[in-house]
Amino acid sequence: MLVPLEHVIALSAVIFGIGVIGAVTRRNVIVILMSIELMLNAVNLAFVGFSRAWANPGGQVFVLMVITVAAAEVAVGLGIVISLFRNRDSVDIEEVSLLKW
Amino acid sequence: MVDTAAAATDTTLLRWIPFLPLAAAAVHGVLLGLVRRPLSRRGTIFLSCGAVLASFLISLFAFAELLGPEGPRVRVDNLYTWIGAGKFSAEASFLLDPISAVMILVVTFVGFLIHVYSIGYMDDDHRDDKGFQRFFCYLNLFTFSMLMLVLGDNLLVMFLGWEGVGLCSYLLIGFWYSDRWNAYCGMKAFLVNRIGDFGFLVGIFILFWALADVGKPTVAFREIAAAFPQIADRMVTLPAWLGGAQWKLATLVGLCFFLGACGKSAQIPLYVWLPDAMAGPTPVSALIHAATMVTAGVYMVCRLSFLYAAAPGASAVIAWTGAITAIFAATIAITQTDIKKVLAYSTVSQLGYMFLAAGCGGYAAALFHLATHAFFKALLFLGAGAVILAMHHEQDTDKMGGLARAIPRTRWVFLIGVLAISGIPPFSGFFSKDEILLTAFGAQSIPGNTWLYAIGVVTAALTSLYMFRLYFRTFHGATRLAPENFRRVHEPTETVRYPLYVLAAFSLLAGFVGFPQVYGDWLGIPDSNSLAHFLAPVLAGGVHDPGVSHGEELRLALFAICAATGGLLVAWWLYLRSPELPGRIMQSFHAFWRLLHEKYFVDEVYDALFVRPTVWISDRVFFRFIDAGLIDGIAVNGAAHGVQALAARGLKYAQSGLTQSYLFLMILGTVAIVGWLLR
Amino acid sequence: MSAGAVLFYLFAGFTILASLGMVLNIRNTVASAMSLVVAMISLGAIYVLLDAYLVAAIQIMVYAGAIVVLFLFVVMLLNLRTDVFPVARSRLPKLLGIALSGWGLWVFLRLLAGTLPAISPAPEGFGGFRELGKALFTRYVLPFEVTSFLLLAAIVGAVILAKRRID
Amino acid sequence: MPDLGVLLKLLFMVIVVMAALLPVITWVERKQSAVMQDRIGANRADIMGIRAIGLLHPLADVLKLFGKEDVVPLGANRWMHLMAPVIALIPGIITLAVIPFAGVYDFGSGPVSMVAADLDWGMLYVFAVGSIATYGTVIAGWSSNSNWGLLGSLRGSAQMISYEVTMGLSIVGLFMCFNSLKLQEIAQAQDTTFRVFGFLEAFGWVHALPRWVSVVKLPMWGILLQPLGFILFLTCIMAENKRPPFDVPEGESEIVAGYHMEYSGMRFGLFYTAEFLEVPVIGMIVTTLFLGGWTIPWLSTQKIIGGLTGVLGVGAATGLCFLLHVLSFFLKVIAMIWLQMQIRWTLPRFRYDQVMDLCWKIMLPLSLANVFVTAIAILALQRLYR
């Protein structure tokens, strides 16, 4: 193998961290969804790395599952975004704070 | 001693005996409870009676199978492992040995007859449309439970049936629940039985604890019997709050089990529920509260005979309790006027006889009397039921008299029953009661066994006295009915009458299965007491030898006959010859008469001692203070109010509605966990 | 250092830069989306380097080809030229969150060193569609089916949500 | 590091396509439209009076486009606006890398596969790359700050995503038949023939069949195994290319020029090139998948080489065979290009909703049905022949 597994996992961790930061700090709902996608990708990378390390296809199978789930999530999430935009004319997530005391 | 722990033939026949009635009951229950479409009368009859008849036939077959080959007469039908925990495993399995064979025959046969009888008896019950099917549903359920009880291979299955019959008795006593009094009686029966069941359970626990202590954790009868000698003689120290005395384990366990028997079989001090149980329909009184369920205690004592044989103390207690109960109930019965009450007290008294025999070691005698009593007492109850039907649900003998002309058939069968219970030869009661008295007379191991015998004889005299009193007051003398009512008295229908005939035949002949050896020697019949020999292999002590010479035995029998006839004559003199006499006696001994008539005020005493304090405590302390005050007030509502206040003060501000703050908190938690895991 | 390693670190750099670009570009949503695409494609390349060919192809097809296009589609549908939002209500927790996640990341990376097995050369046909297909339809068939149901639910949900009127 | 052979093959493809095919295609497009519309067509461009029936027009176009000013409209996102055409062009070019333009030959130094990158997952690669092409459209329309462009790219993205789904499903059946995703393998698998009524043997009365039954043989081409798949795939991939009749993203009569209306000069030329580049690429893919790729019907490689060896010796025979294969490949490709032209100039533009309905309501179910039927047929045949 070309690089040690640690580096792969480290890369995945870094990407995940970036995704977290994006999800926490950005206020544009769409960008938040993107950040979530980024996190999912980080997880996928970890899966692939491990599945390569142990020569076990299971990890890649689960990557496929994750991709499917991501697609579903995006479809629904963007649907929500659209209806949200229709109602509030904004994609600022802090606009959507009705459900509180 | 039972040595058949290993030698048992497997069979798959037995399971059908209890399960057919269960299936019938289940069908009824589903139709009534879920589908809510009651079956037609014909269908109900066919289903229930058919199920019981089938299980009776199967029982006959199994019995024949059992009689066939010599050797260990034990059949086991193992369904599955009910409870398996480590070394301990309780099988859901049925055991057929001579004891349970006799029991299932009695149960299914009498049960079937009473099912048939109920067709006619419940026919005029129009209190609610579903009543008919509901009644048969309960009857089938009872039959199932009773069969579980007698067929159970281990204490747990037996206990299952034990509770089941208790439940069914509750349901059937309060069958006409619209009447508060019936509901109350059912409740009373249930609660009093609970006390007994408690004793039973404690017995099981102690026994199991001791067996596990010697490395044989089991509840199966035969294994217990095999392992019992190891633990029979060890001493148990009661906890300090029970006096901390040293008890022999066998005695302790035996007494615990006997407490259960007292509850189920209505012995002092727990007999009070049985007379009130007469609130149920008469077939119920006949089946449950005379023939089968109340004898469960006797059955249990015989089933555990190996235990009681090793516990003379417990046996003495049983014998004395039985004797005292017998005479006690008999004296009460003398003054009762309600036809069913009289029979109820006589049942208590006869059960006392059985325990007397069992306590004195005559387990075969006890079972013998159990069987005969099942027949003639069922006969008496059903006859009483016929009378009650004829009288249009009038039970008070003060309003009867001279019915012999109106309902001759009923009168004759009833007479047979009376003769049988009074112990007039050659009716079945004579043989069984005689054997019991003999056993009591010969039981040297029991302190004061001669007194037991004396009590037995006196009770026999009293028995024939009150039974003939009942008979004369019901069927003879001048009628106390208004003429137009008297004209409306009529014979019951066939389905009511034919069971009476069959039972009459059996109460006439059933005695000969236990034909004493004395007369057997006259007629040159070896082993004439076939029942005893049949039961011998599974009973402690085998064929019980009272150790009384033949001449002595004959003299005792003569004595008993004299006592019975004496009672008969007294009754005849008092209630036919000079009917005004009882009134005068009542006047002169009024206080004593009242004492008897009010059943020694036992109910009142119990009410004052136990019921009222319990009710007071549970109402004032447990309900109003603990439940309503502490639990509802402080725990439940208090917690709710506290949480509400907390949330309203500060917690709600955490609910900012900002999705990202939630997300942030989530990440906070995750990071914390990860950090802690990786620390 | 082998050519594969060079490519790996190259694409790793691309990925990180693109992700940062996506997160930090606070003016232009489409630009964020585009940098996300770059990240996806570089990840796909990394998958190729890790012998996960099928996953790489699907990564590019689904993520780059469909999901992000969907993002762009929505952005354009809502016609968000630039997203300038009023001042945020809560900054502190976010910064704290960043710090904490950074710390957690650091701990993780520090503990990562030398804990994982060395990677052996991949067996023949590893990561190919044949092997994965076999695994997917034999051993993991239940998750597969369940995921298909999830997709169905998602389709229905998306349609219902995006409809103008629910009639 | 890629060796020389790979580079050579790639260069061969790129040069052939870009330098030879593209200009010709533009010319053919003009001429064919003219023929079909009963015009003379482009014929005025000349060098010192030599017109060469308009063959110089492509050159003139290129010169003109280079000469024009490259306008970036006001309020546009400059970088993206500049990048979009490149993104649009790249996928078409790099797709060429996996297309086998000839078979596998042994010139004495081991077998050489005549494809730049002989990937196991070649077809997936094609899909992946093709899915990137969407961005060109999307970015172009969005970045050039214009409502027409925005509408165009909206339509474009929706259309391309939708048709990718059906495109993928429509050739699953083919993969089942050839049991591979490797384009070279698919092509080789088609380098043979199959007996039309061969399956009748399975019923055990083949001896009762007339003699000619086992003589009638057809080349094992995808189009013969998967006719429905062929139609679906061709439709989808043409829709991907957004040329008429699927040119709703740039419908001149509705949204002036759609996503590239704000482009001018060579950047527009790049979009233009991209579209025309897609045409031969599509032709190549379809040829490889459905028309037997480089194979020559009824003449398998072994037959050719075996037949010619006696005359020319092995090396020359192989070389000749190679040339023949390349020839047949490009003939088929040109045929496919002509077919696309035909369709492009025959059918009018669909309405947008028609495009979507065609994709989701007609072709997707059809492709699914195709997959099922194929699977069942394959299983049945396996049963019969076992």
C-alpha cells in the first residue's frame, strides 16, 4: 500500500472536523446540508480505508449504503429547504426558530 | 414407600384428558369474549358435555391400561420443559398412578353427570342471554383445572390446577354476580383460599430449599419422594419473630401444606367460606363444593403421604383438626333449615372424616371415603337441586314438607343418598366411614386416638340425625306449602333425573370396591379390599393394617351401625312422631340452640378479629394515607409539579429554537464522550 | 515515495482545501457547492488509489453527478445570488463548538499514531463490481433491501414537501 | 507513470477526433441540413478562389471565433464564467481514454490492447465522467447573471440528471449479457456469432430442425441482443448531449440561447466544440456497446489472422487485421454520427414537460422492464442449456 492507514484515517478525521465546523457555524441551510454531506464523505473515506486495510469488501458495501442514505437525506432536506423558502423567503436557519418557549 | 421414580412408562394419552375441556372452555371464551356471538344452546351442550365425556372415556382407557400389566403402575406424559433454570427444571408433565387414576375417574365421571344435570338445571335461568354458555365455559375450565391438579407430575403443575380451581370456584360462586351477596360470597371464598394457598406456597418453598440444600433441586413428586429421606429428619430453626423454636422439617413442611389443604378443603379454621359458597348454582355446589374441588386437600395429603408418614406431629394435627371439624360442622348442621346449608356443613364434616383418616395413616381409607362421598354427596346436592327446581328456587325446609307425594322419584334417590351418608349398610358410606373409624381406633401413634374414635362415632350418629332431619322435614310430614303452590311442585326434566339415577346406583354400590377383609373372609374373597390393594404401591405404608383383631373390628362396625340407626330413630321421633317436640327443645335450650343456629358466631368473630381491622387499615392507612397521600400526592403529582416548575423557571430557555445550538450541544456531548473514552 | 503516495497526498490536499473553501466561503453558495464537487472528485480519486473502483465511480456519479447538482439546482431555483444574513444571535457556542471539536480532533489524531495495522497489497479483483455485487446481494442483502425502502420513502417525502399545494 | 503506448493511443484518439472528425462533422452538419432542406449549404469560404465545396468553413469559423472579443457580462461571477466552457469540454475528451478503437493484438511483444486506459470498470468511468459534464451547463448558465441563462441551466441540469438515471439502467441488460463492464471485453465478446434458433436445441428435437437453422448465424452484437436497450441508450445519451431534439436548455425560440447565451468568441466556440465533440464520442460508445465495436461481422479476429497468415505471415497479417478493425470501427462510428445528424435534423424540439415525461414516465419503466426480461431470459437459457 502506498500510504499508511493512519494518514487515511487522519484525512477522514480532518474532513469530518471541517464538516462539523461548517454545520455549526454556517447559517445557510443549504450549506449546512452540504457540510453534513462532507461529514458523510469523511465517514466513507474511513470505511474505504479500513476495508482496504483488512481486504474486506464489507466496508465498501456500507459505503454504498451511506451514499444511498445521503442521497435520500439530500432529497428530503432540499425539499424541506424549498418549502421553507416558500414560507419564509429565506434560507437562514435562525429564521426557523419557532419551536421554542 | 414410593420407589417408582425411575420406573415409569411414557405415554402421550394423558394430555388429552385435561386439554379437551380446556379446548371447549377456550372455544366458549373466544366466542363470548372476542367474537361476542354466543353459541346456540344445542351447540354449547354438545361442545361442553362432549368434551367432558370424551375425557372421561380417555380416563377409562388410561385406567384400563394402568390395570393391565403388573409392575410399576405409573404413566408419565411429558409435554415440554416448563421452567428450566440451571439444575432445576420443572416439566409440564402429567402423572397417572393409582391415586390420580381414582381421582380422574371420579372427577370426569361425576363431572360429566353434573354437566348433563346442568343442562336441565340452568335451563330456567333467564337472568342474561349469555349465562348458559358462560356457565358451561366456567364448568369446562374448572374440569380442566381440577384434572391439572390431580394429574400434575410436580408441585408446580399441581399448584397451577390448585389456583385454577380456586379461580373457577370464585367465578361460579359469583355466577349470578348481579346479586351483591353472591359476589360477596365469591370474594370471601377466594380470600379465605388465598390464606391456604399462602401456606401451600411456603410449603413448596421450604421443601424446595431443603431439597436444593442436599443437591436435589426438584419439585417432581417421585423425585421428592426418592430424595425425601435425606431431609426428613433435619431440624429447622424458625426465625426469632416466630418463636425461634426448633422444628422437624417434615413436620414444618407438612403443616404448611396442611394449611393449604385446610383452605381448599374447608377445615377449621378456614372452613367459613364453604357454607357461603352455596350462593352459587346448585350444580356448582355439587361438583365443586362437594365432589371434587374441596377434596383436593385430601388428595394432596395422600399424594404427599410419604411426607406425612415421616411427620407424626403433622399427622396428629391433621387427625385432630379433621375430627374436631367433623363434629363441629355436624352440630351446626343439626340446626340449619336451608337445605343447601345443611348439605354444606355435612360436606365440611365428611371432609373432616377424610382428614381424620389421613392423619391416622389410613390414606387408602381417606381416598375411599373421598370417592364414595363424591358420589353420594353429589347425589344429595343434585337431589336438593331437583327439590329446589321443583320448589321454584325455594331452599328453606321450613317452607317444604310432604313433598314425597309430589316428587316421588326425587324422594327415592334422595333417600338413597341419605342412607349412604348416614352409613347404613350396605350403602357405600357405611364401608368407607367404617374403615375410617377403624383406622382411627387402631392408630396408636396418634395421641388420644380413642377419643378420635369416640368423636367419629358421635359424628356418625349426628350425621344420620341431621340428614334424616333434613329428609323428613323435606319429604314427609304435613306440607308447609300453600295448596296452590303445592300443586305447582313438579318432577324435574330427564336431563336432571337421569344423572340422579346413575349417582344413586353408584352411591349404593361404590362401597364394594373397598369391601373390608372381614366380610371378605366370610365370603372367602382374598384381598377383598381391592381399592386399598390398588392404591397400596403409591401410598406410604402400603395396605394400611389398623392392627385390630377381626372380632374387635366386627364389634366396632356393629357399634357404628347402632350409632347411625340411633340417629335415624331420634330424627324419626323428633320430626315425624312428634313434630312439636323440637320447638319445645328449642325453647328450653334456647341459648345453646342459638349458638348452634348462628354457627358458633364464627363468622362474626372472624369479622371482628380480622376483616374489620384489615378493612380499616387498608382504607385509612394504605389507601387514604399511603396511596392517595404519599404516592399520588407527593410522588406522582409532586414530581409533576416540581418538573413543571423547574422547566418554567429555567429549563425552557435551553429550548432556544436555534437548530445549531442543539447541534452544538450534541457535538459537545460527543466530544466529551470521545475525550473520556480516549483519555 | 511512490507515485501513488504522491497522488494520494496531492488529492488529500485538494480535498482539504476544497472542504475549507466550501465552509469558509460565506458569500457565494454556488461557489461552496463547486468546492464541494472538487472535494468529492478528489475523494473519488483517493478511492481509486485505495483500490475501491466501484465506490469511486459511484462516488463521482452520485455525489458529484447527482447530489451536488441537486444542491446547485435548488440554489438556482431559489435564485440565491449572495447570502448575506443579519448578525447571528449566538456566536459564542459556535466558536466554543469549533474549539472543542478541534480539540477532540487533535486528541484523536494524537492517539491515532501507530495504532492501526499496516496495509497489505490488495487481493485480485478487490473492490471490483463483481466482488461487491456478490457481497451486496448475498451477505448484505437485507440492508440493501431496507435501504431501497428508505429511498422509496425519501422519494415520496421529497415530492410531498416540494409540491406547491398538498392536495 | 503512464508509458509511451498509452500516450500514443490517447493522442491517436484525440487527434483523430479533434483534428479529423470535428471539422468534418461541422461541415457534414451544414451540408446534410442543406440537403435535407433542399439548399446548397455553406460553400462561400475560399482561399484564392478555391472553395472545395465548403470544406474550408470550419477553418473560417475557428479563425472568426478566435478573433472575437471575449465578453464577461456585468455582475457575472468571473472565474466561473471563464471556467464553465472548459468544464463542459473536458468530459468528452477524457472519455476517449477508455474507448477501444481496435482489439488486442500480439505483435511479438505480448498482447497489446488498443485502448488508452483498459479499465475493468470502464463503463462506470464513462458514466462518472459524463455526469461531470452537467456542471458546464449549470455553471455557465448561473455564472453569467442572466435570467435566460439561469433558466437554461435549470432545464439543463434537470434534464441531464434525469436522463443519467435511465441511461444507466438501460444498459444493465447489456452488462448481463456480456457479463462485464470492461469496454474491450464487451467488444471482444461481440467478435463472434450466434445461431438464431440455437436455443431450440434445448428442446431436444434439434435433429428434427431443418439444416439451415444451424447455418443462419448473426454477429453477437448488442443491438441484436438488446434492441430495446439500444434505442433507450441512444435516446438517453443524445439527451445528455442536449442537441436537438433535446435542446430545451438552449431553445433559441424560447430562452434565447439558454445557458451559453452570454458567451462569445472562443468560449462560445468551446461549448460549440463540446457539443460536436460529444457526437463522435457518443457514436464510439454506442458502437462499442451495441455495434460490436471494432469487430467485423462474420469475420472473427482468429479467422482474419488465420486466413491472412498463409499469405503474408503472422506480423503483417496482424497489422492488416488491426487496420481493418480500426477501419470498421470508424466506419461504424461515422454511421452512428450520420444517424444522429439524421435524427437531429428530422425531429422538432420537444417541449420541456415532454422531455421529462419521456424520461420518467416512458423510458425509465421500459428500461426497468428490460432489465427484468433480460434477467429472466438469461436464467431460462442457462436452465435450458444445462
